[in-house]
Amino acid sequence: MKYRTLGKTGWKVSEVSLGAWQIGGKWGSDFDASLAERIIHKAIDSGVNFIDTADVYSGGLSENIVAKVVKSRTERVIVATKIGRRLHPHTAEGYNRENLTRFVEEALQNMNRDAIDLVQLHCPPSAVYDHAEVFGVMDDLRAQGKIRQYGVSVETVDEALKAIEYPGVATVQIIFNLMRLKPAEVFFPAAKNANVGIIARVPLASGLLTGKFSAETVFGEEDHRHFNREGEAFDKGETFSGVPYAQGLRAVKEYKRLFGEDFLVQHALQWILMHEAISCVIPGASSPEHVASNVQASALPALPEMAMRDAQAVYDKFVRPSVHDLW
């Protein structure tokens, strides 16, 4: 496992880390604590030292199980969580001192911790980025010792650029993968200049980039890949990176030809890591075997320039028209 600096936090994090949505979110199965523990243990055994969760993943169960496993280990593992999506309605006005403080304190209880390593605003409404007082509250929570660092998880490049205008923002979590290239054009250079860590989420486009899906694949009714394709529950960019399913399958067919069907997952993650602005990528996993597959990306040699150009060409032909200007 290789490690990179997470922006102004100064922390060295595993370039392939672990996203905990899949072990506690809308993926068509109930929360399985035993399986979740095995996945997290496997990640740490593999050199992963950064785990990202959220308070809405199975109503705090994901936070709880991540903290439980990390506490049982001797390794230093950085735990990040996200807050804000529990608001109903989910409005900018809800991101106030009372609610943010409550969410942080409840996360501390869920994780049985005195301080949380990294707390991120969880894809708040765009208007939040115009409210300096929100970031002032986060500064205060850090000064009080309840959080060590804070950042944001964003939907759009414009939100990311606005967020890093606030000096306390240490990290930005953003969708970046072979189906979503726009962040590299403007945001990455700006983040580097601001010394902000970039956490690449949804790196496999909700599983599309595993190459295992087809037009006949059926997703369960409780799986967001069934019920959120048009953004019925949350931003549709979170599901298949916003790419229409059939169009995504056509792109994946080309990526298989480029990277090899048996190595598509590893090369899709490696492609992300070829961008030096990235601090870490956080693929999810539904089994320990998926963790083992994901972490292999860190050991691969650099992709040749021709492969990078060919990947760009696939994106330009099959994906860009549908997603590039939306996020």
C-alpha cells in the first residue's frame, strides 16, 4: 500500500482507502454487522488507514461498527464521517449551530469517541456554501476539540470551488472516476493551490466499472441503483455517476477493451490515482474479497500515457454529452 498526504491535515492516508456506504446504505440488503466487521478488518490488514462513513448509513450503525473495529486494532486508523443528510427537509437553513453541534455530538456517541478525526458536511444544498456562519460553526467545533479537521462532500465542481474559499476546509470529497472527469479540469489545480485534500468517491460508478453488469441485470427495490436513477431520492449523480445506464454499459464495453476485462476494477482505481491531486480513493466493498481486489490498484505500475489518452477518448465519445456540464 502506498500513502499520500491528505491536504492541510498533514495525515498520511492509504491511497486506496475504504468507503462504508456499501456496508450500511441503500444497496439492496440489510445491515450485516458480522460481514461489516470482516470487511473493515480485511481493509486494515491490507494497509488501509482511512475509513469514510456517515451518520445516515443504517442510522448510525455504520459509524458504530467502524469505530468498534478500529478501537480493537493497534494500528492508527483515521475515521471520517459525514453529517447533514438527516435533516428533513434537507435545506440550507438546517445547517445551523444547533443542528450541526447535535449531529457531531451524536456521532461522537455512536463512535464512543472524544473527538472525530474528520467531519464532512454531507452534500449540503448549494446555498450552504454562501453562508460563512456554517463554516464558522465548524471552526468552533474544532476549537472545542470535538473534531480534529473538517471538510465537505460535494455534488458539483462549482460547490467544491466555493468550499475551498473557506480556510478551515481541509478536504473535499467529490465524485471522480472514468465516468466523471470534469473535476480534474479546474478543481484539482485550485485544490492543490489551497492545499486541500481530495477524496475520490463513487470510484467505480456504483459498480458499473466492475464490468459485471448487463442490460439484463436486476437491482433490488431497496437498492439505489433501482430507485434513484433519475434522482428520485437524492442527487442522481450518486447513482452510476449520473450516466444513463445503457450509455454507461457502452462505455464500459470500451473500457474493458482498453484495460482488460479481468483487471477493469484495478485499472479504474489506478486511473484515478494517476492524478497526483488525489489524496485517496474510497471504493466500497460488499465482501472481504472485494477489499482484496480494490487494494491491488496501489501496487500496479503507472498507466502509460497512451492508455490515459484512450480513456479520455472513451469518455468524450460515450459519457461527456450526458454528464460533463451537469456536475
